[in-house]
Amino acid sequence: MDLHQHGVSVRVGPEEVASSGTFDVPMALAMLAVLGRIATASLEDMVFLGELSLGGAIRPVRGVLPSLRGAIAHGITRSIVPKANAREAASVPGIRVLVADQLVELVRYFRENVPLESAGEPPPFPVVPPAAAPDLADLRGMHAARRAMEIAAAGGHHLLLMGPPGTGKTTLARRMPGILPPLSLQGGGRGHLGLLRCRAPHAGRRVRGHTSLPRAPPHRERGWPRRWR
């Protein structure tokens, strides 16, 4: 497919989005459709993700899971993603996912109806066992703070612990995971997919499961005085 006779410029912004490579494949397919190499109608109602190498290989990208969930929210039911992202994409229900390794595979798919491989069935999550958490029952006193934690855990509310050093904020926070319910597969924002949706843009191709919400203690230098000085 000779494109040397055409001069094509594509501008994508903002810069951090353009440099991610996520939209290389959709831009390439849109250009081929404009030049008449593939039918424009065949690209409708589909979402495409992937980074292109100079040789036409489709490389994996980050954020496939939240991207597909966003596509579903807009009524899109078909997608094509890099083959290396198949496992992550297969974990998203409600959308048909095909995978490809090369741009030429997509051209043959749209021009010659050569079938693409499916992303497969949703993968079993490799369960990460929860770390042993201190028991809230070990605490004595602090009745108001304990009640606030129990209400937050039961209702899925946010909780902010404030006070001078030594009043027990860290002691309480370390016991929060022990009273949280286990994660379900769906569970909205509190299930496996909700957790993966938050972590997927930074996790690359790793899709891991958890039996409980992971805890990340704040850094000692991220307190209010240092943050606002």
C-alpha cells in the first residue's frame, strides 16, 4: 500500500495525550479510510486502541480497561486492541473485543473480511492475599473514632483522620482494611473492576486481583503544613 504520493499531517492535543501512542491505530485507520483504502462505514461504532511501530506492529498501551468501559458508556459494543492487551480487555464485560499484532491484519480484516482473533474469555484474577491487618478489637477507648470507621466501612464513605501527632490516626488507619468487606468481581467502584479501572492507566499489562482493598500509607512529608507552605 503505497502512500508516498500523499502528504498527511495529524495533530492531536493536549501534548500528554498525543505522546502516549494510544491513538496511533485509530489515526492510521482514519487516514486509510480518507484515502479510500478501506471503507469508512466499516469503522463506525468501533473503538480502536494501540501504538504503532515504524514497521507497522501494534504495541500494547496503558489504560485499555477504563477506555473500554468509557466506550461502553457511549453505546459502543465492538473494539480492537493490541494482542498484548487481550487479557486486560477480556476482563471488561459488555463489549466484543478483537485483537491484532500488525496494522496489515486490520487492513485485511476491513478489506478482505479476514477474521481477527478474539480476546477470549474473562481471565481468572490471580488473587493477591491480603496482608495481615491489625484488629480493631484490640483498641481500647477512642469510641467516636471507632464508630466513624465502622460507619465508613459499612456504607462505603470517605474518612478523614485529623489531629496532632500521637493521637492514634495511624493506629486507626492500619485497622481499617480488617473491617472492610471482601471485593466482589463487579461491585461498581468497590469491586475488582472498579479497583482495576483506577490502577490500569499505571499498571501496563498487569492485571491483578485482590481479596481486599490495598492500603497505601501517605508519605510523612505530604501533610497539610508542608503541602500549603
